Amino acid sequence: MNSVIPKWDTTIKGKIVDEKGETLVGVSIKVKGTTLVTSTDANGAFSITIPSTVSNPVLEISYVGYTTQEVAVNGKTTLSIQLKSSTNDLDEIVVVGYNTVKKSDLTGSVVSVGAEEIRSRPVANALQAIQGKAAGVDITSNERPGQLGNILIRGVRSLKASNSPLYVVDGIPLQAGGIDAINPNDIETIDILKDASATAIYGSRGANGVVLVTTKRGKIGRLTMDYVGTATIETLNDRMEMMNSAQYIEFRRDALRALPTSDSRKYPAVATQAADRLAFAGDPFVLENIDKGWVNGVYDGSLVPTTDWGDLVTRTGVTQDHILSLSGGTDKIKAYGSFGYLNQKGTQLGQDFERYSGKVSVELNPVKWFKMGLNLTTTYGLQNYGFVAASASGAGNIYAAARGMLPMAVPYDKDGNRINLPGGDINIQNPILEADYNINLRKTFRTLGSVFAEINLLKGLKYRINFGPDFSNFYNGKYQDAKSVNRDAGIPGSVNNYAQLNQSNKFAYTLDHLIYYDKTIGKHNFGATLLQSSSSYRDESSSLTGSRINLIAPLWYGLRAGSITALDGFDTDLRKSTLASYMARVNYSFDNKYLLTASMRWDGASQLAEGNKWDFFPSAALAWRLDQEEFLKNIKWINQLKLRLGVGSTGNSAVDIGSTLGLLQPLTYTFGSSAQIGYVASDASLANPISFPNKLLSWEKTLQYNLGVDFDLFNGRIGGSLDVYKSKTTDLILQKNIPIINGYPTSFDNIGSTKNKGIDLTLNTINVKTRDFSWESTLNFSVSKDEILALNGGNMVLDRFFIGQRNGVAYDYVKEGIWQDTPEDKILMDKFNANGGTFKVGSIKVKDLNGDNKIDPNNDRQVIGHYNPSWTGGLTNTFGYKGFDLSVFIVARYNFLIETGAESLQGRFAQRVLDYWTPTNPTNDYPAPNYGSAAGDPFKSSMNYQDGSFIKVRNISLGYNFSADLVKKLTLSRLRIYAQMINPGLIYSKIKWIDPDLGGSTFNRGVVFGINASF
């Protein structure tokens, strides 16, 4: 008799850890060839039952940031699995625009920044997160709460148009704003497309690079909850040393000594108390302090008190940032949700920022052939911008205004009332309390999303539809009290207050239809992407302005009948545009060695004139995976090596609405006995008349070549990429003068060209790695040099555009020193003064470039330098010891100018400490002060250019990851705490009074305490 032995289902249990032995939570475990899926729990453990019908079962183990593994069961019931990080693995997935590819299959120049790097230091926005982390991407800093720095990808190309990149979030190009609305903790990856072969699929918007942001989504596995919280404590630091009372008193004395003998204000050679009381008359409190210096009958400047004005308008800045997120899913549905709160109290009074953010992501896979999903991000921000002087040349913030106060003056009288004119000078107004008298509130509500549906039509063929709405509401209320220095500065009885309300509603959408086709025939792999896209942009704005509102502190809510006689001004505006696009891209690879990507895009824009609306943007790229060749396969230290070559044409969509079609403007004229308002195409008598519409105006275009190599050596110990690029931008949009007989003085035209070349290097190294200790480094280095090739009509001196020079140069006289009281200098001065010069001992000596003993602006000015750095870099060193990790982040920018240093030295206003000329101090640094010259030396601008090169430690972080056993006892799956130092200091800088990273003298320094916990 034959007996049948039954087969039973088998339960496999196991644990999954990383390379350090730490447990991994939420790892996906799938039985290959089936739909059976599970995930690891808080202890990294899993259990999955394999049906008896599955023969030779294999488990597929996958987790974001780690290399996917296949593990054969081989009859075992218990497994211990260790995953390897894919941080330096060229097989990680990269977003390239309308698709994703393995990094090993990339043909263009793309740099990626992952979630861990983004969260490695506390930042308020995504741009801060990638600063110094991506080669070829130069990002400047801005420490005003709620404000962003600037970003340049591979230098500058356009002279007048924007050089900012295109932002794409979850596949949707943004039109109503940037990525400041996205909480950095909600970002999974940021992929930056740098070369034209990669950006050309975005056509007319791709010339300045493309920043692709992929937000977090749900993952297969049990529901997990994560909390990230930070607290930052900062103080304002100032590198500029201002003169104290003793120094300033002597400075004004020297300035008054320069006056002619006939001027009664001229100060005597020997100081007297009577002369001081005359020199500083106007404020009894100032005279009282100066008299303290004469208390012993002999002047002692150290006895004159100095007011710390800066301390009166600064505070300890405290920032708290919290985000709570939930994530989980099955093979049918995946979901992610988060809520974040940021509260940033600035180091200057009146500056703060508050942000509420929320995100929801859902993806449904009900059947194999269909899936759909939704990503929605909403942000509400409240920014108190803070004080800004009303005049364009005034202080940009309240600290700068306070620093402009005289050191021996005081802010309040003995009764505690604000002294409106400390020092008794009508042009020196007290900024104390301006945080209360000047309100600049900015509210921003932003919602952006993406909705998609995808259908698998046939094997290898699928259709996808994307819809991305982008809504932004901006509300800006400004109020200046009558007591503000921007109004009547506290004149008794004044009601001259001021209010303004600006509002803007922006709505944009993008609708994409995509067809994908993939086919493999033997060693040949084919892929095709077809796109039809349409987008729309609409901006409605309004503005109301009024003054003398008869309410107490009405802010901007009193701009109505009954509270104001009439509005000072009002305005409404509507701007809209549309863009239609078609794109085709082909990918081909042979034997996994030779790769080709080619694309074509057609863009048509509403702001261009009929007959000239459409343009074509092609690209092509080749890649050769050398590591797959037989002649390299036996070289053990080469793991991956790929050579890339790309070329592409992109555009800069800088054509403004109305530039090609023309606009109307109001013109007041007399009709009968009354004034009427009509509309004309152009009123050439205005200060800024409308330009002549040019129907032939088109996009600026950039053609770029890129040669690159990606490498992974010595089993991942050294990896990175090196790119060399060259580009030429043509059809630059510039304004040219035309005969006024047309009724228009100017017109925009495509009349210039520039070129750019450079090198990008990314290098990742594992320097030391033992069981308990590791040392890893990441270096990003970029060199960029642009040049103006052609300008219609030659050099544009007023705009500082010169053929053969870089874009954005300093053009001025060259300072040689200070004229000295020597026979040689006097003989030379006489020659210059005989030709109309006004030089004297103690004034600035500039170079006579053409040697004619005459200084004039046409022949004696030259290009001194440029404002964009020749190279930028970032270096991160990370050390690990057991559960501890230490990271040091350094950034650098080299060979660029900062426009600062010129001083009028009148002796009337507050002054930083510097070495100025006097008969007893014949220096060559700064000229002699002169109270009779408000403008200062006529050649003072020659002192205004400083080398801004710097190397700066941006951040030092010390963290600790708690052990799995302790975390388990706390009912957590992961716990990390850390402390960081922000802006510890400069390693190298040539400027003593400026932080070249920010371009001003002040910077914030502080500490951060943070916690990351997973439940």
C-alpha cells in the first residue's frame, strides 16, 4: 500500500539588522512570486507563513536606503539577515523628471540629497538643508526669520532675467512659489538636474537647472509613528566694532579740524571743554556725558559712558520645531500623514516667524493593472518681517538702525521717555521702540498637491495622468505709527500714521498625460516616454494705502470711510499665462553597458506673439558602463565605473507678460473744463514709460555640453562623480534704446550672449571602519566661470556689463593709497590739480590708468573683480563610535567681491573703528575725516570692494543612538538625541568686519538640542 505524506505550511521567523547591528523597523519581507508580504516590528523581528504550494521559497528583503536582498529559505525556519546601506551604491533610485531610474543607468548629471542628510542639521526650509551638500549648487544664507537665501546651479547665464532654477514637487512644476512651503522633514529626496541633457525635458524652463523634490509617502509594513523635535537658542554676534564714546569724540574733533579757518565750527588743535560743548551741542544728555570726561579738569575719554544701542534691540532667539508623522501600508494601500509646527523668535526685536504645516499622501493599488494616489501639502506661515527704514539708503533692520546711534547719546530721558533725536541731529532718529511702531506682517497660505492615476494597458505599456494644483494666498499688512522714525519721529500731536494692505492670490495647475513603454529583447532594453502637458497661471493682486487714520493704532484695518478722508493710493492687477507642451524621450541600453537617452520637447507660451509662440528643445546623452567590460571585470578595486557624455538645449522663460503684445497706461488730459483720464500705448514723458512691444521676442536659450564620470572603488570606500561642462546662452533679453519718435523710448529684444564653463566634483570616502569606530567624509567642490560674449551696441557701462568679462563685475577707480604730506606727493598732486583735480593731503589717491595726470571716469576706471565666487565647496566629516556620532560641516566660497568698506567719514554719524589719516597718523588705509563734506571723498567708492573668500564651520553635531535593548524597554523602535553648534566660527576670511557668508557684519550663533523617536 502506497501512503501520501502531506505537506504543511511553514512559518519562518527572523530578525533584520543594519551593518552596525541595529534593528531595522518596517523592513518589507515578500515571498518571491507571491503577494505575501510582512514587515519587521519594533524589534526588527518578523514572521511570515509560506504555503506548502511554494517550492524552493525565496524571501525578497527591501528597505529604503539599503540594498535589496534575496534570501533563500533552504528549509530553515529561523533567519538572521543583515542589510547593507546603499548610500554609495549606484543602484539607488534617482528621480530624473517624469520618471525614475537606477543611478547606474543615469546618463545625465544629477546630484541627490536624501532624507538623512536633510535632517542632519536643523533648518527652517529645504534650501538651507542642501547648502554645501550638492556640487555645482551655490546657496547663500539669510538669517531673517521666514526668509530664504538665493540658489544658483552652475553659475549665471542670464544678465537681466532670473537665474533661479525650476522647482518640481512630486512631478509637478511649481508656478505659484518656491519650495519654502514644504517642511524639510516631509522630504524624502531632493534630486538636482544640472546639465542640459537632463533638464531639456523641461524645455523653456530648464536653463537654470531643475530641483526635483520627492516628498515622503507611506511604506509597506505596520503603522509607525515618528517624532522629530528641536529647540534652538541663538544670539546675535557682530564682527563690526563701532567706535566707543572716547574714540568717536576724537573722531569728530578731527573732522571739525578739517574745516576752513573761516568756519566757526572749526575745532582747535588742543581740545577744550568749551569746544566740545560747541561741537556736540543740541542734546543736553550728550553734553552731560561729555562733561564727565572733563570732571578732573583734564580730559579723560575713558570717563565718558558708552551706550550699547545694539543690546537695546536684540534678544536671545529661541526656535522650536516639531513634526509628528504616521506611515504604514499594505500591498493594496499605503499612507503617510504629518503635522508640523515651527516657531522662530528672531534675535532682533520685531522679527519672528511661525509656520503650521500638514501633509497627506495616499496610494491605492486595488488591482495589479491600476493604481492611483494623492499628495497634498498645506502650509500657513506668519512672518513679522521687522523694521526697515523708509529710505532706500537707510538701515535694513532695527539692529543696523540702532548701531547708527551716537555712542555717547542715550535713548531715554530721566523720566523714561524716548529721546527722539539722540545727539540733537535731525538725521539721527531714535529707533528704540520701532519694533512696536513699525509692523510688517506677512501671511502666506500655500497648498500644493499632485493627484495621479496609472493604468497598465499591456505588458510594458502604461498610461498615467497627473494633475497638480498650486494655490498661494499672500497677505501683507504694513503699519507705521506717527511716532515711528519712518513718519514724524514723535513730533508732539502728530497723527501722520501710515498703513498699507497688499494681497495676492495665485492659482496654477499642471495637467500631464503620459505614456510609458518598456521592452526587452535579448540584450536590448528599450524605453519610451511621451508627454502632453498643459499648465495655467493666474495672479490677482490688490493694494490699498492710506495715512492720517483717525484711530489709535489702527494697523491696516482702518482703511475705510469714516476713519480716513481718502486713500493715498489703490491698485488692482491681473496677470495670467498658459503653457502647452509636448515631449518625447527614448532610453536604450545594450548589454547593460551602453546607454542612450534622447529627448525632444516643444513648448508654446501665451506671453509670446503669434507666429513665435513655439520653440523646440532637444537633448541627447550617452553613457558607457566601463565596469561591465571584460577588460575591467578582473580589476577587483573597481566596483562601478561609468562614463557620460551629454548635450542639450534649454530655455529661460523670462519673457514677461505684455512684452510682446503691449500694455495700456493711463494719461490725464483736459476735455472742456475738466480733467479726464484716457489710455495710451505709451507716455514717453513718464519716469518709466512702457517699452515698445516686440512680437519677435523669444526665450533665452542655452546649449550645454557635459562630460562626466561616476565611480565606486575599493568596495565602496571611495565613490563619487566628476563632471566637466561648457554652455553658451544666446538670445539674451535686454532693453535697448529706440528712436523716441515711435512714442516709445525703449524695447526689449534678444540681443546678447554669454558662455559658462566649470567642474563639479562629489567625493564620498570611508576613511576608517572597524567594529566600533568609523570615519566618513563627503566633499562637494565646484568651479564655475561665466563670460559675456556679445552685447548689442557694445559694453553697457551703467549696468556693468562688459564683453569679455564676467556677469556682475565691479567697475571703478583703483585705490593706491592716501596722499601724504611729502615732497613727492605734493609735486604729483600739483600736476593733477592743474588739470582740474581737487586732491589734497589726506585724500584718496587713485591710479591714473592712462598716465595723463588727470582722473576721469572714462579713462581711469577698470574692472576690479566679480561678485560670484570662482569656486564653492562643502566638506562633512562624520565620526562614529558605538552609539555616538560626531559630525563637522564646513562650507567655503572663494574669489568673489563683497561691496562694502566705503566710508564718508564726515564725523557726523556713528562710525566703525578704522585707521583714518591725520597729520600724526599718516596711514594709507582711510582718508582724513572732514565735517564739511557730507558725501565724503569723491573717490571713496574705490574702497568699497573686499575679497569675500571664506571657509566657515557651519555646524558641529554630537549625537547618540540608544541601544535596541533600552529602546525596547521604552516601547520605542528607535531613539536618538543630539546637540549641535550653529556657526561656531570662520576658519578663514580676509574681512575683519563682515561675515562674508551673509554679506553683513552680523550673524547668529547658537546651540540646538534635538530628539528623533520612532514608535
